Amino acid sequence: MREKFNCPKFIIGYRLSPEEPYEDGITMTETLKLIRALVQKNIQYIHISQKDYFKKARRGEGKGIERLKLIHDITKNKVALIGVGGLKSEKNIYDALNTGFSEFIAVGMASILNPDFAILLKEGKGDKINLELDPNRPELYKIPKHLWEMCLEGQDWLPPIKGKNYNI
């Protein structure tokens, strides 16, 4: 069966969140065990999704060290690593790139807040990047109605709303 997927035109990756905050949740020890197994498989990338790109391990192996660094130490030269986590500003993006913790960086909130995010970065217009959603200016965004309504509810996994305080 493995040979069936050994095709350069068919990319296979694995996306996961590395650690859970609950006492009985996944620890970095378990995550790193999974990563060690994954790099032995015929995959092209591992995508690590977390709220904060720079977050340090809380429990288990590597406690106190950045999660992405721990993972990259295993994946380096074996499989591409994609990191994501709260990167919204030009400075955040370049700080993340300069860590060397991942080969690629993904953005979520930044692209919701800025439909032209990549162009703004490419053209050096980081000062034009929106960091918060302006609820009175829906025309600035290309957000479908249902997602817009969810954004206005102020859930912490969606972009922060201008004028509201968040602990993100």
C-alpha cells in the first residue's frame, strides 16, 4: 500500500497540535514519540498548529524549551516542518523565521484580517497590516457571513476585535 502513495504529485503531510493544557492531556513526551515515528514514514511535511509559535513545552520531555525547536531537532533534514501560531505582524513573522524552528510558516488570523497579507509583506508594507478586526468595516475583509458572525462573537481562536481586550 505504501508504494501507492509514493508519488511526487501527491503530497502527504500530518497536522497536529503538540501539547494539551489538561493534566491528563497529551504531553511533549507523547508528541515527540509521535514525531519520531512520523519522520520514518513517507510523508513530505509535518504541520504543527498552536496558539503561540514561540510557546515552550509545559510538561514532559523538553519542558521549558520551545515546542517547535524540540520538534525541529527531530524533523530537520528528514521532513519539512510547518509552524503556525498567532503570527499576525511583520515582526512576528520575521522573528519566527529567524528562529530556524521550521522550514515554513503558516498564518491564519493574519490572512483573515488581511486578504492581501502576502503582498503587504512582499512589498515591505508591514505597517499596513491589520492586527485587529474592525467590526464596523466588514468591507475590508473577505470573510464569509457565517465566519464573520463567529468573529464578532469574540472567540479567542479567531481574530481579536478592535477595542476589546483579549488574553491571547
